[in-house]
Amino acid sequence: MSRLAVRKTYKLFIGGAFPRSESGRSYVVTSPKGEFVANAARASRKDARDAVTAARKAFPGWSGATAYNRGQILYRVAEMLEGRRAQFAEEYGGAKKAALEQIDAAIDRLVWYAGWSDKIASVHGSANPVAGPYFNLSSPEPTGVVAVVAPAEPLLGLISVVAPAIVTGNTCVVVASERSPLPSITLAEVLATSDLPGGVINILTGHQAELAPWLSAHMDVNGLDLTGVSDPDLALKCEQEAAENLKRVLRPSDEDWGASPALSRMTSFLETKTVWHPVGI
């Protein structure tokens, strides 16, 4: 006797939980051929506010953890992702070989950033020479809550913008790829079953044009990554909104996600703290 498959319900990921949008809305996700794939939750501005609240609540504990511990957790996420390669390949669609190559690259990128967790402070911190009986030390610290508009590449691009933000101690709210949101929500399931504390990464699915300006204007968001914004007018609007409380802003870019990563994405959302201390005390 044949049976009906249990269809997956795609939800948001906020504070380590999987709520539906408070608005009750959804939007249709289609394949490259225009075929129906799923209904994804369409996040509202209220959902975005809830995600920022969750990210702020998680920030003290995450930024206060040791850099080594943050690296361990990112490595654990890579382990969990490795075990679900087949599921991600199916959600990617298209040629399976190409999908697996992208997934493997995303796993490797997580491991790369995990390895930098306890080294970035040594590279970008310093002991500064001063004319006087003082020690002068500079060290990098996380900016705070970072809002990220993820690129269209649904997994490797997402990992490439989120991993460098959180490995340095920031927490984030992510607007997933509007066209291909399903791998982002499946990644949320990986995060929820790893050791990552709830609220460190919050993932919203929905429309960029609705969510990005609202997050840009939010006064409790400290940094803004507009990498995935494809509309120049929307990017300009977001930058103008961000100026209200002097957020750090990464402008949209058309990056080759297959290229080797750079340290610049980690340092983009770091502040430098300099401490003076008298010699001999």
C-alpha cells in the first residue's frame, strides 16, 4: 500500500527555537524550472525585532566565552553538517556532484574560521611602544549584534558571511537567501543540534525589501552586512537607515565564494580596545 510522504514544515530560527512567523504568512519557493518545492515562512518586522532581542540576550555569554571554545563549537557545527551532506545536496537541486562540492566547501570554510578563533587576537592585537613608563596594549573586541543579508548562494555564501562574524564573538540576525531559503533553515536544524547557544545565530526567511531596512534602522543592531542585497536602491536605503546610530556597514559585493577566504570579514565587525597601564604597578 502506498503512503503519503510527511512534508517538511519550514519555519524561522529565533533564539534557538523554530517559531512560525507571527504574521502567519508564507511564500512559495520554486525550483529553477519553476516547479513548486515548499512554502517558506515569510518573516515580519515583529519577527525581526524578536530575533534582535534574542541576539542581544545571547551576546554577553557568547562574547564572554573563550576564543578556543567558540572555535570548538564552530568545528562541531562542521561535524554535524558533514553528517547531513546528502540532505543538503537534495535541497540544493540541480546536479548532485556540483551541490556536494558546494557543501564540502562550506564545511571546509567552517573549519577554517574555527581555526582562527584563538589566533585573530594575536594577529590584530599589539603591544604599542610609548614614550613613558606605561604598558600600552591594543586588543580586538566584538562589535555586538550584526544584521546580515545573506547572498544568493544558499549555503557556502551564508557560511562565508556568518562564520567570521560569530567566531570573533558577535551574534547575528540573518535574512536568508530569498530565492533559495531551504538550505538556510536546514542549517538552522544543524545549529540547533550542535553546541551553539540559542540566539547566537537567528535566521529569518522572507523578503529582503521588507526586512533589511527595518534591521538597518534598529537601534540595537551594531553592525550591518549588506553583502546579499542585489537592488542598489535598497542598499542605499539601508545605508541611510544605518547612519542613525553609526553602525558598521559592509556594502553589497559580488564575491566569488569559491575563492580562498580572507581575514577582512572577521575584522570588519571588531573594535580595537587600547589599555594604558603604569609600569611597576
